[in-house]
Amino acid sequence: MTPRHQERGSAVIEALVAALIVAATVGVGFDTIRGGAARVRGLDERARAMLVAESQLAGVGSVVPASAGVTRGVDGAFTWSIEVGHFDDGGSLELNEVTVRVSDGEGRRPLATLSTLRLAG
């Protein structure tokens, strides 16, 4: 082989290596962007679930009975449950603990939970 022929072969190998590096970089960048978008969608879903939880908690006593028990329902793509039970603080106040849980549509994945104390009665 002549030296000029060897240089041409080296240039082809260098070009292939450069193309592989570019392809790997683009692939990693794409995966990073796709993963970031999935995280943003998950955060948005949790934020909407928190709004549903706050809304349901605000309705305890006026829309949903504040007596001991569990109430369940659906709000758009979310299922929710409100659990009201007696809370013993060892004091003279009669308190109920109110817990609201919001899950995805199938009720498998919890997305938001809020708890508070309310005066019984």
C-alpha cells in the first residue's frame, strides 16, 4: 500500500469514529430531555392532585359529613378518599383527624395526602 492510500483509510476511520461520537452524544441528550419531560408531567399530575385534595378538605363539614367514617369519590382523572376519625390529644377538646388521599384514576398510585385536625361536632 502506498502512504497516500493509508492516509485515505485513516480519514475514513476517523470519520466513522466522529460519527459514532456524535450519535452517542445525541442519544444521551435525547434520553435526558425525554426523562426531564416525564418528570415535569409527574410533577404537574401531583400538583393537580394536591388541588383536588385541598378542595375536598375544604368541603369537610359542609359538603362531606364531618362524622367518623370514610367517604370516597372521583374528580376527573383522580380518585379521592376522606377519612374522619376521633383524635385523642389527652386534653379537654374533642377533635377529629381528617385525612384526604388522592390517587391516580385506578387508585393504585397515591399522589397527594393531607391531614388536619377539626373540632368535633
